[in-house]
Amino acid sequence: MRIKKRKISIKSLNRFISAIAILIAIFFLIYIFEGNSLKSINSDIDNGLVNIKNKQNELNSIYEEINLTKISINEKQNQIDTEKDILEVSNTVLEQNSSELQQLKSGGNCNLHDPLFSEVEKFIKEDNSISENELIDNAKSQGIRCAYVMEMLTSGNCYPLIGFNTIDKGMIYFQPVTWITTGKSSYSYNAHIPDPSSKILVVW
């Protein structure tokens, strides 16, 4: 049995080669397109990360501004509180000056003296005053020179004190302490050493 050999013409071969070339070109174009797409995606991701970082920086800046604003508000509040305390002290000074003026007119303050430290200790221990003003009045009634004192800290806080210019130990201060037992308020005065950085306002 004879097998017929098919002759492949040059024209058919050229067509086949052309088809292969077209397929190769198509695959090459697809490869380039996909590579460019991947580069574009990577570029988009990088740009997205940069935008996220920029937004985070903006948020951090906003948070910092908020914190600075809070600090400024706290400082202003401390200034307001200090001014209120100073105003209260001024009112106390006015009241005491008015009281002292009346006592001067009647000759009441002429007998006041600066006490010894032991005299102050005895007075503080025996006194039952429930306010600074009452303690000052009680001291003066016993001839003891006593001052209303305001300690103003650098933080803006203020604390009322009582002061005595003792003969043997110089200026000493007492801080009022209040506590509640069985529904009743109790008062005492503890020796106090002011902070060296604080301002002391003394009103005799």
C-alpha cells in the first residue's frame, strides 16, 4: 500500500510562519500590558501609602494642636483661679482693714504684741476657731498679733495660712485643716513651711 506524500507549498508555509509570528506578537503585547498594569498597580499602592502617611501626619498635627489648646485652657483657668483667690484675699483685707480701723478708733490694736513661739503653740492648741478670720480675732482679743497669709504656688494654686511673727523663731505659719467626724466638722491648724518658690501675701 502506497502512502501519498502531501506536498507543502511555500505559500502555506509562509502563512503558518506568519500565524506563529502573530501569536508571538500577541503574547508579547499581553506580557508588556500586564507588566505595565502591575507597575501601575504598584504605583497606585505606593501613592496610597504616601497619602495615608500624609493623613496620619495631619492627624498628628491636629492632635498636637488640641493638646496645646488644652494646655493653654488649663493655664488660663489657673490664672482665673489665682485671680479669684487674690480677689478673695483682697476682700478679706478690706474687711480686716475696716475692722482694724474701728479698733484703732477705739484704741483696741494698741495692745497687740508679737508673741513667743511657745505662746503661739499654746494659743493654737487651745483655740477652737472654725475659720481663719475667727482665729485672727481670737488672737487679737488675747493681745497676740496675727496675720492672714495667702501662699500662691507657681502652679497657680493658692492656700490660706495663718502667720505669727514670733520674737524667738521669726515668722511661722499654720495651715487650717478640716475633717468631718460623726457628721460634724472639726478644725485644727498645723505648722506649715511655705514652698520657697511660692509667693507669700501677708496681711496684718
